[in-house]
Amino acid sequence: MISFVDLKVQYRSIKDEIKVALDEVLENTAFVLGPAVAKFEEKFATYCGTKHCVAVNSGTSALHLAMLAAGVKRGDEVIAPAMTFIATVSAIDYIGAKPVLVDVDPVSYCMDPSKVEAAITPRTKAIMPVHLYGQSADMDPILDITRRRNLIVIEDAAQAHGAEYKGRRCGSMGDIGGFSFYPGKNLGAYGEGGAVVTNRDDFAETVRMLRDWGQEKKGVHVLKAFNYRMEGFQGAVLGVKMNHIEAWTEGRRRAAAIYNRLLRDVPGIVLPAEMPYARHVYHVYGIFVRNREAVARKLQEAGIGTNVHYPNPIHLQPCFAELGHKRGDFPNAERLADEELSLPMYPELTDGQVEQVSAALALATIP
């Protein structure tokens, strides 16, 4: 069996480091926020190339607080891609703002900058590009639009730990960004976790208060806020994992390179493209195949796990029917939903396992 993702093999490689870090939290009894979280925040800010990192309890919370800190309010509009995980637009909805969807680029699968300007209205407050599957959106055109139109850029970097755009790390290019540390992410906690990164002192200070009941100091609550604090155990785990993230990223890129070499001549599939401006970190290695269900079934029969990211675009999700969209409104997003198939991808995949998956896929695509 080759699993779609294997968290056990990674844990075995670092379990001694993890146990020491967790024991330290237990000895300090610093179970919420505390030194382990603070150390991680410092490490992750440096890694992202930002002045601040504020750790929270999930990636969704990170996006929610990023928008509040940036001044997004009820009735505002936030432009987002039609193909993303539901959390992107749910965080917009939490505030009472309106998600305004645009299609994705057919090659990068990220927000199509050429579609953004036409979606701007007098109520637009922010643009939220999503660095989907581990590859950066094309940020320079988006940043140019926001500068000209006086808008905020909120990066959804939940799948893009260490990904780069023209040498700049994802999360560092906009006004503020949000990350997820869900266990299956490139940098994953042992539970839920997230972080907000920014270079703006005022945004960071607001997020710090918002995550902790709006406290300016203990017992003085200046904002109506939330309990979105990161647990000490998660900060400890993530602090350990920060020592390995670059090696793990290179492991993903190595596996992707082997897939690319072995699958490039297989008929009936389209491989993911690393854009010339990007350092892709391959949170997902997604191919396009028209007969996806049949191919996935054959791979399962061969003992190979797969996944789909994501089977329904945002505009066709029942919970966002009020946006008033129909099938055909965002054709590139719909193509991803209909044809994307995610192959096994994690740093510990051996060359032999990638070869095994590729050989099985070549057989599975034969009519």
C-alpha cells in the first residue's frame, strides 16, 4: 500500500525531538500560548520574511482575524478565487462581508489577475489570492491593482509554507497573510493550528488582542474578540518541525520532479506546471484526467491512495447558493473540480514508491 499521505513515517523520524519539546511544555505547564508558541512565532516570522507572526488555533481563524485587523467590515466585498477550500470564503462570511468570486488561471490554478479588475465595485475592500496546492498566485499584477485602487491584499497561504514568488515568500507580499497548520499540511501541527503574518505593527497588535479576548493587558478587554489562542503543545510541535521544513520541502520537490519525468509522456493526463515565477512546494501534486473516477478506482485496486482537491468549486457549493452563480460561470474552476486527481505526495516518498505510482497510473489511464 502507498498511502495518499503518511504522517506516521514523519513522526518516527522526529519523535525523540517531539517528546523533549512536549515534556518541556508539561514541565512549564504552559498549555495555552507560552514560551513554545512564542519561540515558534519568532522562527516562522523569520522563515516567511515578515516582521510579525501571531499564532492562532486554526487557519480559518487566521484568515478571520487577518480580515478584521485589515478593517474588513459587514457589507464590504472581498474578491476571492472560485476554486479554493471552503475556509477561504467562510472566513469572509464570518464577518458579514460578501465573497466576490473570480475564475482561476488554467495553468497555475490560482486566481487569474486578469479577472480581478472587472470584479471591483465601490464596496470592494480587499483581494484574497489563494496560493493553491503550494504554488504562489501571480502576485505582481494583483499588487499593482490594489495599489492603484487603494485595496488591501490578504494572502491565503494555507497550502504554501515556504513557497516563493520571484524570491519572496508567500505570506510576505500582501498587507497580511494567513497560514494553516492542519496535520496534513507541509508544516503540520498534531491537531489544529494557524498563524497570521504581517509587516504591519498595527495589524499584528490587533490580531494579538483579537485572538485573546481583546485584551490589551490582563483583564482589560478593549475589543470584542475571540478565544483563538494556539495551545502550547502545538507551538512545541511546530517549533521542532521548523528545523526540518526545508529538507521536507526539497523531498516534495524531488518526488514531483520524478513524477514529472515519468508521467510527461503518459497520454490522457495533464501534469501540474511550476510557473516561471514560482518555487512550488507541492502541498498537492494534482494531475488532470478526464475519467477521474475510473482512474482513481484502478489506483485504489493497485494499493495506491488518491484524493481530490476539490470536487466542488465555491460557486456551486450549496451553502453559498445566495451568491447566485450557476455552472458555467467559472469554467476553469469547474474543470479543476471535475478533473483534478491528487497523487501521493509527502517528503518521505521514496523514488521507488513514486515509480510504482507512476507505473500504476500509466496502466490505469489505458482505456
